[in-house]
Amino acid sequence: MTDAQLHSLTAQVLWGAFAFALLFGAVAQRSHFCTMGAVSDAVNMGDWSRVRQWALAAGIAVLGFHAMVGLGWVEAGKSIYAAPRLIWLSHALGGLMFGFGMVLASGCGSKTLVRVGGGNLKSLVVLVVLGVSAYATLRGLAGVARVATIDRVALMLPTGQDLPSLLALGTGVSRTTMAWAAGGVIGGALVAFALARPEGRSAEVLLGGVGVGAAIVGIWWVSGRLGHVMEHPQTLEEVFLATNSQRMESLSFVAPVAYTIDWLILFSDKSKVLTLGIVSTAGVVIGSAITAVATGVFRWEGFGGAEDTANHLVGAVLMGVGGVTALGCTIGQGLSGLSTLSIGSFIASAAIVAGAWLAIRWQVYRLNRAS
């Protein structure tokens, strides 16, 4: 492969990721897809519609990813989610922080981007604070502390931490067969749960679940299949083009927000190049904005007062620090990571939900006490 061909393929990866992120932003804006909202609806109102919407998206992501594994197109172990080293404490604590923070900030990273596209200035402030906090946890003071403390607590597994690899090791059945089986059973169960009740078959739930799940699978294909080069012409090593992690990636909205801010600030530095995460961040905002304007829901919105501002700022910091520590957010771990059936993603996703539940109960307690 020549340098010109490599450049052309990199551009295809970036445009492909942007297109699927545009779809994600448009669908999330139109269908009100929100993991925090799903937890809040279930806890406060007993309404499980958006939980079923999330389950449908997760089921489609699991089915799609493992179909590609079965076809030999991608491997879970070539993502950041399925390494043999299971940093379970980081997943748990980071997930709790992120979940609590997203309730304070009125939404997770993806919802923040969607709201920015809809004209929400509060979310723009949250986005900047989240990005700076995430960058500090990647490479700054918080990052040094993270690596020196909780990241040291880990389990070393004999194979990748994705369920198909673990089951294949334990049974002697091939990993490909286990990918078809585990992906089919778990993904199918999630879809069945989503569609089991009438509220899971409404147009809004179907649009959000199918659209978001398809976007996750699409970017896995763009990164892991289209952008996969077995032998880079300069390094002669395997590479996944245009990714910050140097591995295949799908949607995630904590570290990519940090990389986006870094790219904007240091644009004149030629070493700062566009990556899948950066164009995905932009794509979600633009897709949401187009949909918001087209449907007449675009409107400017600011903070309601000092307490509202403080809650959002604290929530943004918790999401930035927690999201990096947990290796992802409600989308990064809750859909992209979970689609690989990684043990760490299950831990992080459960911790995010637990953190959100705690924050919701805390808010209810404060309201009751005030009244």
C-alpha cells in the first residue's frame, strides 16, 4: 500500500465515522435516546420505555458486532475493552463517578453533545469542563494519580476478557463458534426484552434503538474492517487508521471530547490530526443540530441559577474523571464496550447505573427535605 492509498483510506475512515455519528446525533435528538433519562424514568415514574430503547440498541450492537466476529472481520481483543488485564476497580469506581455525575449534569456525554446541537448553552459549558477534566485524567495530575493507585488493582486473565474468548478457553470450542452463540443468545435476549411489551414497540423506541445500535455497529465496521491495515507501509506493523488508541474503536464520548478540545487548541501543531473520535464528536452535534432545526425544537437555554450551575459543573468533572477511569461512558462502555461482551464493560455499565440511581435518590431526598 502506497502513502497515497493510505491517505485516501484514512479519509474514508474519517468520513465513514462522521456519517454514522451524524446518524447517531439525528436519531438521538429525534427519539430522545438517553441512558440517564432511561434510569430516571424507571426509578421515578416506573416507565421502562427508554430502558427498552437502550436494550434494543444494545441488543443490535451485540448481534452486529458478533456477526462480524463470526465472519472474521473484527476481533474483540483488538479493542480497548477486551484485554486480558481486567482493571475491575477502575471500572467500578469510574462508573460510579460517571453515573452520579451524569445525573447532576442532566445527561451523559452523548446527551450533552445532542443538547449542544439543540441550542443548550448549559450543555456547552458541561462539554468544555468534561473535556478538560477528561484530559487531566488521561495525561495530567489526575491521570498520574489514577495510574499509580486504582489502575494497579487488576486481574490477569489467561485470555481476552470478552465472554466468547473466556468460554472458548473453558470449553475447547472455537472462539468463532462461541461468538456466534454468545452474541446470538445475549443480543437476542436484549432485543426480545425490548420488544416484549407494547411500549418497546413504539415508533420512538424503535427509531432510537435501531438507529443507535446500527450506528455503533457501523463505526465498528469502519474502524475494525475498513480502517484495518495489516502492514503499515512505514512501520510494517498492524494498524487501525485514525484512532487515538491505535486499536479499533466505536462511539465513546469522554476521551474523544478531550481529544477534540486538544485538536482545536493546538490546531497549528501538525502532529495533531483528525481522528475517529474527534469527527464522531462533531458529527453528533451537527446531526442533532440539523434535526433540531428541521423539527422546530432548536432553542437557546441557559442556567437557572447558581445551584443549577454548580450541579452541572460538579457533574461535568465527575463525568470527565469517571469516564476516563472507567474506560468509557454510557455509550463507550454501555453500548460499544458491551457489544464486545467484555467483563469490564459489564462492571462499568452496572456501576454507571448504580451511580445514577444513587444520584437520583439523593436528589429526591433533598427535594423532600426542602419541602
